[in-house]
Amino acid sequence: MGGRQRDEKRQARRYFTAGESVVKEYKVDHLDQLIQDVRERPNLYLFIVAFFIIALLWIIWSSCNQLIIEIFKGKNTAEEAGQWGDSFGGFNAFFGAFGTILVAVTLAAQTQANKEQRRQIHIERFEETFFRLIDYMKELKLELRYEQTPSFKSIRQDYAIDGVLRGQDAIFEAYKEVNFWTFKNNVGVRYFKRGNVAHNYDNYVHHRFEHCFAPYFRIIYTILFKIKNDKVLSENEKAYYGNILRAQLGSYETGLLAFNATSRYSKDLRELLIYFRMLKYIPKKRRRVLGSIFPPEAYAPRPD
């Protein structure tokens, strides 16, 4: 029985200690939040403190009426007291002006708070749409189809694969074939032109499997376009969401996206890839074709 009581006491002590730590954490969090509020709105708190100080001084001043009369007693009390009372005119005007300023500052702070609240609501809605589009992009990726051309299989028999490839395998084989024909049709060329790459991409990917690749690349374009042209997001926030999208894409996938950007069907996708530094993680050995089509900043990290 004694052992059971000791166990109950130890358990109660643990509960008490845990509860005490929770209370301490709450107090610390509450204090941190208060400090954060003061830091975010220092002018408002300063005006409130100043308001109460001036109000206190006014109360003290007005309560000294009888004391002033006693001081001026025997020295034309009524006249001196009247002059003392007239001195409140300027003070009252100042106090009224200060109150007006305080109201204006409070309204300005409230307006700023409402603006920040609207901004947070916009970001929440943006993120909801953003991640829904990424989920849709992943679904479209599973629907990708690609089949090697007979000419490619006859030349590169060691890489020949029969049948239709799907998903990530379709991306890999499409990139490999476009890359192969770009080199094959431009032997001895040091700097590849955009038109040469676009010709091979259109022939071996777009014209043959436009029904699945076009929607996939179009959704990526939509995401990037939506981020860049958002009027609420800051530049750092735009870079953050661009990095999230880039993290969803493998290097071959990004390379094929860059091949797609050379096509006349891709609109201004090339500029979006440069703006978001989407080619940053493409290995250098795969930049021989793209390196002469995209500027160096397409591969560089975004400046802070």
C-alpha cells in the first residue's frame, strides 16, 4: 500500500511540474507577444503613454485651485486666481490638439492593421491555389506518354526501348532523344541556336505527344506566371514559391522544360525560367546545349 502511495505522489509531482512548465511557457509566450506588439506599433504605444501622462498633469494642475488661492491670499486673490485660470486656455487647446493627433494616429494604425490582415488573407488564398496547382501538375505528370522514334532506336540500339513509356520515364526518354538529335544534326557546332533546339523539340515531342506534354508544361507556366505577376507578394516571397516549384522538378524534367521554352508554342516561358532561376540545379555537363540559349543568370541563385 505504501508503495502505491509513493507512486501516486510521484505521478502527482510529475503532473504538477508539467503543469508548472506549461504555465511558464504560456507566460513567456504571452510576454514575447506583448513585446512583439510594442515593437510593431511603437508610435501608438508612445502616444498612449504620453496621453495618460498629460491627463495626469492636467488633473493635478486643476486640483490645485484651492492651493493657488491660498498662495495668492491677501494679494488681490480674485485677480490672481483669474489669471491662473486663464492659463488653462492654451493648455486646453494643446490638450485638444494632442487628442486629435492621437485619434489620427490610432486610425492610421488601425488602417495599417487592416491592410496587413487583407494581405495575410490574400497570401492564404494564394497558397491554397498554388498548392492545388502543384497537385494538379503531379497528376498530369503521371499522364505523360512517350515512345522512342524508330530512327533513334536504329541508331542507338543500346538505348532502344520498345513500347510506350510513362511518367518520369517518358520525361527522361523525351529529353534524351531531343538532346541526341540536337547534337546529331549540328555536328561541329560550338554554340547551339534556339531555333535548332526548338526544331528538334517540336519534331520529336510536341508534334507526337502534344496531347499530354502541352497541358503539363502549361500548368507549370501558369504557376510561374501567377507567382511573378502577383501584386501583393514581395520579391523574396515570389522567390520562395518559385523555389518550392523548382524543388518538385528533377534535372531531366527541368531540362525538358527548358527545351520546351525554345518552342514558339511556349509564349514567354523562357523569361519566366530566367526570372525564377529554374535551371540552377541542372548539372554542368547537361548545359552544353542550353548554355548558349539561356543567359548565365538562369543558372545563378537569386540575389538577396
